[in-house]
Amino acid sequence: MKCFDQDFIDFFNELSKNNNRDWFNENKQRYIDSVREPFFHFIEALIHQIHDDDNSLIITPKEAIFRIYKDVRFSKDKLPYKTTTSAIISPGGRKDFTTPGYYIEMDFNGIRFYGGAHFLDKIQLQNLREHISSNLSEFKKLQKEIKFKKEFGSLQGEQNKRIPKEFKETAEIEPLISNKQFYYRADLSKKKILSNTLIDSLMKLYAVGKPINQFLTKGINR
């Protein structure tokens, strides 16, 4: 199923050079027709396919998709529009940055697919570190899976310079326990945006990342 036409890519390319309200207002119907509506149906299709595999995911596209309008009130960057379109597919959607899920971002350069846990509070991070420490061999095995390494490389994330003393010994064996984020990323070219296999490709990435997400979710909720 083809989800997007060339104008999806062209719109964001032009917006990046004309990020102002006059240009956007002149091209608003184009945005609706070539970006907003196709992206809504694309995310809707992804949600349905993921739900078929994981019926705990109950979310609408509206709850998942971020607006293109930027909040510039407290930002030095006063450009009014995002030059990407994006969504979080997780139980809490775009308002939930803690539950492990999947973040998809698209623009005229291509697609970024993220999985994992990006923003954990103090208790969640403590729980996850305890889970990693108690299940170290499983955690290492998941990272070494051939398909995971091929698609995503490795788990990423910023690290705390200091960690609780009970994890210092584990950190010598598994440095990732010092992370405060645990995420993975794959990039797809802009050609993939226009392909008939876009959703199939993203579902393959979802399947490869799912065991890591399950491990992270179990740890956070222990």
C-alpha cells in the first residue's frame, strides 16, 4: 500500500526554506491533502497492525500524532512550524514519554524510527536498573540478537555521571546501566516514503525491537 506521494517530500523541502505564516497559509490546503491526511491514515494503519500483534495498544491516530505548529513561547527559535511530522505509538500516545513505545518522524530527508524508553522518572529508572542488574544475561542477549544489531546497531542514551552505589559493580560489566535513556534508532531513505512497502518495513522494525521494549516495560513496572 502506497501511503504518500511526491508532494509530501516537496512540501517539507519547501517549508524548510519558507518557514513563515504567509507561505504556510498559502499552502495550507496542500499541507492538509499531501501531509496531514495521508500521515493520519498511515499512522492509523500502523496502529491497527501493531494492535493485531499486541491488543494492549488501544490508541487513536489523533492521540499519537504531534501538531505541526510549534510552541515558541519559551524558545529562542521563533520559526512557527516544525519541518517534520511525527507520532508516538504507545499506550499513552504523544502525551506519554515514559512508556516504551515507537516514535516515527518523517521529513524530506527520510524516516527516523525510534523504539525504547526516552524519559524515565527517578522511580522508573531505579526499577529498570534493578531489573537489568537482576537479569543481566537476558539484557545482554537481547542486545546481541543478530537482527537487532543489523537494524539498530545498539541501545543508545545519555548516561548519568553518578549512579547509585548498588549498581557500580554491575556498571563495570554492563555500562548501559548508567543510562538514563534506553532507545534504538533506524533510518530509512526518502525513497522508502514513496514505496508500496513502507508499512511492511516499519512493521519489521517493530518486530525486531519488540523484545527490547518488552524487557524495558517489565523493568519499569516491576
